[in-house]
Amino acid sequence: MTTPQEILALEERRWGAILAADLAALAALLHEDLVYTHAHALVDSKQSYLAGLQRGPGRIRTAVRSEEQVRVLGDTAFVAGALDSDYETAGVSRRFRVRFTSVWTKTPAGWQFVAWQSTARP
């Protein structure tokens, strides 16, 4: 049985890959049917999400997660929490504060990240 700590370890790997701009490591964690809904309402697939990170004019510099709650329901795991991050583009840094839900699903290849939804918070 998968524990919440195992899912949080996967989240750590995912965020580590994002912060290191290691797209190969990130791609290995992403499910082919990924639905990534940004706080500004743009929705990405796995391909468009990775392409955006690769060509994007900026990058996430910091990501501090808090208040995480994990629910493992069979072959699906949900993580809900808060995220404070700094995004830098063209030398300008912006701070993002969101609440998020991330979803993982267990596949024959192991756990894969299948969905993200975030909502801006004040």
C-alpha cells in the first residue's frame, strides 16, 4: 500500500526537476494524459506543458509548498496544499501564491503525475 510520504517524495522529485529545469526527469514523471490547469486558466497537455517550460521566457526560481494533505484512494493519490513561488522572466521576478491540487495515478510503470489545478490566493 502506498503511503502519503511516498506521494510527497514524488512531489519533491517533480518540483526538484522543475527547479533544476531537468525536463527529461520531469517528463518521466508525467502521465501521457496530463491535464495541467494554471491559475490563469491556461490548460496544458504533457506536450504543451513541457514545450512551454523548454521555450518559456522565464523560469520558476523557488517553490515552497505548505499545508499539504495527501489522500491515497486505490490507484489515485491527491495532494492539496499551498504554494509560494518566484518566477523570473526577462530579469523581473514575480511572486505567485496559489492553492493547488495535484493528482497522481498508479500505472504499470509506477506512479505518474496526471493533473494539476491551481487557484490564485491573496
